[in-house]
Amino acid sequence: MNDVALPSPLAELEARIARELASIAHPSAPWLEPHIGPDGQPALDVLIVGAGQGGSATAFGLLRSRVDNILAIDAAPAGLEGPWNNYARMHTLRNPKDYTGPDLDIPSLTVQSWYSARFGEAAWEALFQLPRQQWAEYLLWVRRVTGVPVENGCRLLRLGPVEGSTLLAAEVESSATGRRTLYARKVVLATGQEGVGRWSVPDSLAALPQTHCVNSSQPVDFAALKGKTVVVIGAGASAFDNAATALEAGAAEVQLLCRRLDPQVVQPYRWLTFRGFLRHLSDLEDAWRWRFMRHVLAMREGFPQPTYDRCAVHENFELRSGCQVLSSRLDPATGRVVLETNQGPLQADFVISATGIENDFHSKPELAACADNIATWADRYTPPAEEADARLATYPYLNQDWSFAEKQPGRTPWLRNVHLYAIGSTMSFGASGSSINAMTTAVPKLVSGLTRGLFEEDLDQYWASFRAYDVPQAVIPVKHKG
């Protein structure tokens, strides 16, 4: 008897997923009529910019809603979308392993199902937290088995309206096809951390050359730091990750400078991970949304014990709290960086700034046609004096369907078709565009806003189609009439 190869556990899981998705496909009938672009071809119903976890989950949600004419683009090559195989330098994810996200509440698509099929159920039970590279692998797997259409190596250059039409024109540059224009009814910016801004480097470090000072999102040759003195600015989890990576690469000394007297050890995102908050914060009046998110963002993101221990195990690591950099310069005589701080001068061979994101619409070339008319929270809400926060006031004030609001109504009406699912959504929707824990509530709300807009735009057409609908469900013989 010939041996018959049995399917692998992962292949069995993928077959089960296909059956499950087919069984919950109701209603399965197509419902969108094509809108023809200036090139004579049907325009995309939704163009998603970013094919990381947020963009892919949004695309999956749209496909489940029978919005099939979509495309997700990402400037990165396949496998390098998002931070996981780029500037993320933690060993594992920081959230509990049982958090769900891109699965959109489909049990067979959860990371637990994938991991158990790949490595066995006993391995899942023994796992504390998921290695970040495996999370990146899992995301690619979800994207593949759900059929999300993706074009990698494709960057959005500019976004604007099509004259005389409700369509949007997205000028893109692809490594495969060069420059071209994509036309779409709606665009989702699922661009993660820097969706509406840029990585921040404090003014006190601005004079330093990139050979001696970089932001934590930039490539770092950690091997070149062996035997060197490194200073990391910031005390969030990513700051500790970079300090630990430098220590593990053989740095002679690493100092981490924290402005606060007491480093942030409470993680506010653990408290807010419940359905009521995640699902309904955006339904609250502005005063409550501001109050909650001001408190969350003022605390910043805390670091867990393993993140701290990864640094503290090294005797050549020092955490300096209450230490603020006032100015910096490169000493030409020694080739070293001199940092003037409120605790006295420090010298270093290399500085890593882990100081977060600064909202700046004008820093995004793709938003050049509308940057000065995107409404911010400062344009829509004035908090009590004791709750004022200039940094939070710069966040975009988003409509309930996650679209940009106009600062001056009527100037850029096409903004109603540009939707933001990124960290810039935080003030309007809470933990959302860059958080795993919010995806199962945030993505369905975003998809609902997109499908509502697509439906409302063609209401006259649907009304006419309904009035003309005359397909009988039964045939009554003539002899039974009258």
C-alpha cells in the first residue's frame, strides 16, 4: 500500500478558514456599481495606503462586506510592512498573547489558532508572549488566507480630487511600474505611527549630525556601537528596547535619560482594553473624549518588567531620571557628542532619540493639497484651562466615519472621502489605528463608515434600482388568477 501524505495542521487550518468564511458570507450578492475614472476604467471603491496590520485588517473587513474592488499598497517590500521587521527592537510583543486583532473575531484566524497549527498546542500553552518576528509572519499569513489584494513597493506621492467628479486621484510610484495615477472613491490612510506627522527629535538635539544622533525609527548599525558610549533620550518602552539592543551589541556604556522624576511604569492601555471603552469612546461628547485621552496620553506608554530587566541585567546600564537635555554639540577635537543637561554635561559617542511622533500635516507630501484645511482638535474643542494641552490640540479632528473634517467647510470637500486609520486617530477614536487590542472594535467601525459613504453616494441609483426591481419569487398559474 502506498503511503498517502496527510495535510499539515496549518493546511487543515487554512481549509477550515475557507469553509468558515464561505459559511458566513451572507449577504453574498455584489452591491456596488462601478464608477468610471478619467482613464476609462472602473475606479477602485477603496484604496488603502498601508498594508500592515491595520490596512490588511481593513481590507479584510471590506471584503467581508462585499467591497471587492479594492487595493492595498505599501511602500515596503513584502514582509517589511510596519515596524516589526524594521525599527521594532523588542524581543516579543508586549501585549498578552491572547489579544486578538486582525482576525476580526473569526476564531480560526486568531494568532492562537495559527501558532498552535505551526508549533503545536503545547507550545502555545508554554508561550509567554509572541516573538515579534512571528507576529509579522502571522500578519502575512492572515493577509494571504483572506485574499487581501496588495501591491508592495508602491508609495503614495500625492492625493487630490478629480475635477468634476467625486473620485480621488492618487499619484503613486511603484518599483515595478513607475509612476501612475490610481482613481478611487475612497482612500484609507492606514499608515501607522507617522500617518499625519513625523518622528520627533527635540530641538536640543537638532544641531547634531545623523552620524552621531538618530531617531529610534531610523536604521542603527548597533554592531558599530561595540565599545562605545551610547545615550538614549526617552523612557518609553521603545527607548528601553534601543538601550537593550545597544547593550547586547557590546556597547561599553548606555545611559537612558528620563525627563520624569519617576519613570512611567503604569500601562494605561491595559486599563482601557474593554469593549465599552474601545467601542464607544468615539460616541462620547468631545469633553469626555478629550478628558480620557488627555489622561492616557499624558501618562504615555509604560514599559513592562521584562523590558526593564533586559537593560538592568547589564552592569553598564544607567537610568537617569529627572534628566533633561538642554543643548548639544559635537566636539570637533574628540569627535564625541557633548550633552548639556540639567544634571550637568554628558559625553557620548552616539545618541538615540526615542521621543515619539509630532503631528505635522505639512510634512506629508501626499497631503499637500489639503494640509492647511484639515481640522484639528484645536479647531473644534476648547478644553477647560486645567485640561489644556497644546500637543493634543494638534491631532486631527475626525468625523464619525474616520474621515478628515474641513477646517473651512467647502474649500476641500473631497476630504470626506479620505479616512485616517493611524496613530493620528487616537484623540477621536482612542486606541485604534496602531493598537492590536483595538482592532476587533475599531476596524468594523471604520468599515461601517466606508460602506455607509459608498451607499449614500449612490442613493438615487439604489432607489431607481429598487423601484425597477420586479423579480418574482413564485409563478402563479393563470387558472388561479381572478
